[in-house]
Amino acid sequence: MSASRGPGSYLAALLALTTIIAGASGCSSTDAGPRLAANLGTRICIVNSWTESLNVTYGQKDTSTREGDIPPGSQSCAEGTKFNGTDVSGELALPDPALPFAFGATNPWVGEPSAWILQREDPSTGGYDTYHLCTSESGMDVGATRIWDNGTERITITRLGDDQWKEFTLVLESSQGQRVGNDPCKGGSG
């Protein structure tokens, strides 16, 4: 009597081989942690530590705690998860005559999480939809900060430890008296 060589036997042999290979895999259960962290969305909280109210609007987000006027001592948070592009982005409008700032934060599938600040070009120059980079766009490790200070206001972005998201804070406060970052903000995006 000969062994059956039909499609069912080949399927059974393939399943048995797959089970053996999976059991012998060199992957430990701890390898799943970094892979899962790379799939996290991004959350950024805008903290108003300045002397006046600011206005926050989000252009890209899944959810937010509040938009509109944020009085001194208050904050607004938003989170987002995108397969491609920026997870969370928005605009900070300060009282006149300050030009608005755009901000963004992301956790790309390939690369490090990052956050950045841009400033809108003065509309009187014809560049209303042009933004200039105030801080670097490269990745940020946990605990890293980016500071932009123009002598009037200071914006600090900090990467916090991971929770349900890749976490960032953006704090707006009065200048510390020293210029830091690109001032005027340079480069273009728009």
C-alpha cells in the first residue's frame, strides 16, 4: 500500500513544516515591543505658559481636547495616526502683530518620531501660504528638546516617554532673553 500524495497530504506537510519552523524561530517575545512602538500614533499637547491667550487650530488630527482660544495656564492636546504623512499638525495664532506658527508631530513607519515648528511668511510679501522652518525636522529621542526664541516669545518642543502614543509637548512662554533656533525662520514649505 502506498502513501497518498494528493493535495491534502501536501497541505498537511506544509502546515507541519510551518509549525516546526515557527517554533524554532530566533525571535523572542520581547522583540514585539519595538515593533508595536513603531505603530503608535502621535499626541502633542500645546501648553500656554505665556502672558496672553493664543489660538490653536488643528489641520490634521484624529481627536483633540479643545481648539480655539487657550488662555494662559491652559493646554490643548490632539492625537493622530496616519499611515503616511504627519500624524498631528496645526497652527498657533498669537496676538497681533506676531505671525502665526505651524507645528507638526509624527511617528513615521520608517525613521524616528519628530516634531517641528514653522512660521508663516508675512502676507505683505505675497507669501501667505509659505512657511519657514524654525526648528530641525530630524528625529527626536525621548527627553530631547527643540527650542525657538526670537526675543519676544519662546517655543519649546519636548519628546516625552511613550504611552498610548509617541508623546510631545509644545510650550509657548515669554522669551528667555536669548535668540535660539532659526530667526528669522528659514527655508520654505508651502
